[in-house]
Amino acid sequence: MSVKLEGIVSPAIDRLMAKEDDQHHKMTKYGLVIFASKRARQINDYYSSLQDGSLFNVVGPLVDATTEEKALTIAMREIDQDKLELHAATE
């Protein structure tokens, strides 16, 4: 019996860590967590807005997603497929 692993295993963490920001800095684990969690909150807001009927201020998933998928998994796939741009923090 073959079991397909999902979640943080797909996409692979090594591939996500190889991503760079607009200053060509490699992504750290901490940066990846912050970036993905912010995007996951936006995706959750989108699904909440669907129920309320107002979709003007939120952007839904940028990749094909099912209703069973968690927002963080969707966010990780968006990062993996280069659908999002990471900008370096400015002070």
C-alpha cells in the first residue's frame, strides 16, 4: 500500500529554503515560517469573506486548491511555485 505524504513534506522544505528574496538572500526557516503564516492568514480571510459575500479586499489562493487543504499548505505551494514575491525587510 502506497501512502502519499502531504503537508510540509510536499513541497520539500529544502526546495523552499532555496528561495531568495528581492535582495538575493536565501530564505531562513524563521523567514519562511513568517512569510507562509502571513499568507495563510490572508487565505483564511478569503474563505471567511466568501461566506460574508465581500471579496473586494482579499486575494484567494493563487494555486489550485481543494476545500480540504489547510491554508498553510496552500501558502507553501504558492511559495514553491513562485506565485509570491518575498521582499527584504526595510528598517
